[in-house]
Amino acid sequence: MKSIHRTQFDAIDDTPPMPVGDAGMRAAAHVATLPRDAVASSPEDRHARGLRALGEITGATGESVVESLRDLAPDLADWIVDFSYGDVMARPGLDRRSRQLATIAALTALGHCAPQLEVHIRGALNVGCTRQEIIEVILQMTVYAGFPAAINALNVARTAMAPRE
């Protein structure tokens, strides 16, 4: 006798398969609708846009991280500015708050990025995220990354959110 109660799994079974074949075309169409400077620009534009985003998000902290790499790995310093901030963080698809919360989630889940997590928690505060939103994102990662990763991230958050002198 079949139960008359539906479960989440019944709903999944009724879901039609996602058309994977045209996913690339949908992505290309989305990129085509983005402002031109979000998709391609000169190296100077990328760098200037990256420095601006880096400064707005992380302030002097991010700039000092980049500068500390210049003598040892100048290419990495440029990649952080040009690609991470000039291309990715400056994209129009998400606002800065959403990008910072996603970054905090990723760094929490990785579990071994305390210095970067601290920079991005401070960056999240700089772009308008609340302390509670940051804590909620970290708590949610308990489900996906485990208790140790969440506990470690909360300890980093405590330091990052301490009053600055």
C-alpha cells in the first residue's frame, strides 16, 4: 500500500530534468547583456577598477596585503588587484554585500584561511553587512563545513569585529 503523504523526495522525483545542453548559451546570453566594461577592458581599466574595489571593500588592510606580496610575488599581487577585484568583485551581477557574505562562507568552509577571513569580515562590515548577518553566514556553514570550521571562523569574527582603535 502506497502512502498518501508526499515527501521532499517525491517532489524531487516529479521535477523535470534541467536542460543542461543550453546552459552555456544562457550564460553567454547573460554575459552579453552585461555592461561592456564588466566583460572586457584594457589592463589599465582592470587595474584601476581593482584598486578602487579593493580600497572600498578592504580599505588599507587589503592594500597592505597586496603590497606585502610585491617583493616576493609581484604577479600574485597584480592578480589579486586585476582579476579578483578588477574583474570579479567589480562585476555588476551581485552587490558588494552579497559578494562579501559569499566570500565569508567560502573561506569559512575552506577552514584554513583565518587571515583572509578576517580581512573579508572587516570588508563585509565596510560595505554594510551587519555583525548578525556575518555570524548567520558562518553558522550556516556549520551544516556544510562542520563544527570545527564554524567555531574557528567565529573566533576569527570575534577578532575582526573587535572595536578598532
